[in-house]
Amino acid sequence: MKTLLILFSLLWPLAASAQTSETGSGTAAPQMAAPLKIGYTSLGYILEQMPEMKTANNQLTLQQTQSQNEMKRLQTELQTKYAAYQQRAAQMSEVIRKDKETELQTLNNRIQEFARTADEGIQKRYDQLVAPLLQKAQAAIDTVAKENGYTYILSTDSGTNALPNLLYAPKEHDITELVLKKLGVSVTPPPSTGTTTPPKSNNPAVKPAPSKKN
């Protein structure tokens, strides 16, 4: 018993000293994190309202129309030559018939290649025109978020045949009008939740790649 009392008397000053050191170290109590402030907007709607986007759409429509006209011309040429081949095939020699078949196949391959390159050209042009607008819109969103103390900005846009990403939010946290004002664009509410998509493909079998949101 005396041994335990002696041991306790030795350990007690050490424990008290450690507690005093820990208390006096100046360690501050953990602070509560600042509350989150979350806003939302539609990048697709913002792009639709930008005058530059309307100009881009006009350029894309012109390029698409030119491609469609050339495609129709090539298809008409193929149909005409194929009809002539069918009418005269029975009277053709084997050599001439093979030459005509090769000509038709070459023209058909040319049409398929044109459809592919035309679609790629339109998609590339779309990316070239829209990428700077996406950056401009994103910069405005970033500025509005910082000026108004938002921690996060969510998107109300949705993919093809998909539900919107945001199903409910208070109207006062919709920053769309603030972003449009920052861009110098007049507001035309109400905003839609649809996304801006590239023009339709000339070839139904070839779909343009999806657009790069913000």
C-alpha cells in the first residue's frame, strides 16, 4: 500500500504538468465552418441569349446548307448513272459493265466520305465558334458567384431525354439574370432548361459529338 502511495505521488505532478502545458499551449477550439451558399443557373439558356451565339448559329446554318446541297447533287448524280447502267447493262460487254460498276462504286464511296467529312467539319466549326462563348459565360458565372458569396453554382441543364440536374431550388438563388447583366445581355425571362446542341448531321447514321458545357 505504501508503494502505491509513493508511485501515485510521483505520477501526479507529471500529469498535472502535462495538463497545464496542454491548456496553456494556446490551441484554439475548432471553429464552425462557414455555411454553404449554393446558387444555380442554365448555361444553355445563357448561351442562347448571347448575340455571339446567334451569329455562330447563322454561320453554322450556312455551312450546313452548303453541305446538304452538295450531298443532294452527288446523290442525284449517282441515281442518274445507276438508272442508265440498269437500262444498258444487258447490252454492255463484260469489260464496259465492270467499268461502269467500278464508276458507281467509286461515286458511292465518294458520297459516304463526303458525308463523314461534312459532319466532322460542321462539328469542328461548332467547337471553334462556341468554345470562346463557353469560356466567356463561365467567367461571368465565376465573377457573379464570388461577388455574391456563393460556394457552389449548380446547373439546371439536362442531357438528351434526361431529367434536369436540379429538381428544386429557391428562386432567389437563381443567378441567371445576374450573369446576363454581367455579360451585358438584356434579360428575356423565363429561362429554359434545355441545352444548346450542334446542328443536325447531314448523314442520319453519323451523329455530331455532344456540345462542351460549362
